[in-house]
Amino acid sequence: MRAAAYVRYSSDAQREASLEDQLRNVRAWCARSGVTDPTVYSDAAISGAREDRPGYRALLADLTAGRYDLLLVDDLSRLSRDATETGRLIKRLRFAGVRLVGVSDGVDTARKGHKIDVGLRGLMSELYLDDLVMHQVL
């Protein structure tokens, strides 16, 4: 199975170690599941509300090119803080035959009922972002 992982943290107020923490969780899932270490794409100090993240864009291009069967994230919110973008991405992944797994939050597009899970988590991510914007932390 050809696997990719995406890790991200949002702001300069967060730690670079956050990327390693996310990768540690992803790699532990890979070890438990018998999946080889994934190719890693990352973005540091860039909000998940932005679609122009370089690592995210490179990941999307490689997924579209058919380079991976599996996309791993620590948590679905690492991909996007925009519920609409998350929904578009999930459709794009399914069309390309790519399974998405959130290793810490339990999202798995191979599981029946994943659309409800993804939808709720996408809305929670947006609400979190709205709260940040209201408090000017973004």
C-alpha cells in the first residue's frame, strides 16, 4: 500500500515539535496496521483555513496523479479548517481510490458512516476557526 501523511500546525505560537508529535502518531498507526512508513507532506505555521499551503498543494497534486492509496493524518483538522474544502477533498480522494484515515480521531473513509463523522468534524473545525477569528488569535 502506498501511503502519504500530511502534518500541519497553524501559527508561530505553536511548536515545531507538533509536526513530530503528529508523525509519531501516524507512524505508530502504520506499525500497528502493517503499513510502511508514509511519504510526508507538511506545512508549518500556516492556517488550515488557507488552501494555498505549499505542502497541501503538493500532496493534492500527487494524490491526483495516483501516487498513493492511503492518506494518513493525525486528526482531520490538520487537512483543513473549512468544512466545504474538507468535503471536496474527501470526494476527490474517493474518486481517486484513496482511503483517508485520521489516526487519532478515528476518521476512516473505508468505514460505513464516515460521511457523518467527516461532516461533524468539519463543522467543529470551522467553529473552532470562527472562535479564533473572534479572539484575533489566528
